Amino acid sequence: MSETINGKKHTLVLDGRRKLTITGAEDVNGFNEETVSVKTTAGTLIIKGSALHIDRLDLETGDVALEGNVNSLQYIGSGEGRSRFSKLFR
């Protein structure tokens, strides 16, 4: 998946549901072993699964790499996602 929004490229590469590479990341709103919330140029991306961990995080280039068992990927509106998921990561 590749998308250009506001002049910045956003891509997702999921390899065998075990490795996820994201470009166009602006911030990581929160994370634990079951949920990772990433603000991207295309909106907030919620990754759910088990044994999730961040292998690489470079917000200057917008690159994020995750490993673990990925069960779902969901984009949500940035205003809705921040308030709803911020309670999970406190």
C-alpha cells in the first residue's frame, strides 16, 4: 500500500503477519505488547496483535518497524483515536 498525502509518502509493508514496516510516520502515540498507535500522514494507524515490539523508530525519516503477531490494522480519525486510546497507554 502506498499513498501520498500532503507531499509525504506513506506505505505499509506486512511480511507474513510477523513484520510490519511503516513509512510516513509522524509520531508514536503509545504502545504495549497488544496495541501500537502510530500517527501517520494518512491518519492514526492502530496495530493490534500479540508480542508486538518496535524494532526501529526514526521519526526524522518517518520510518517505523514492528515485529510480533499482527492481527489487525485500522485507520481512525486523529481526534477520535487520540482520546480513545490515550487511556490505554498511561
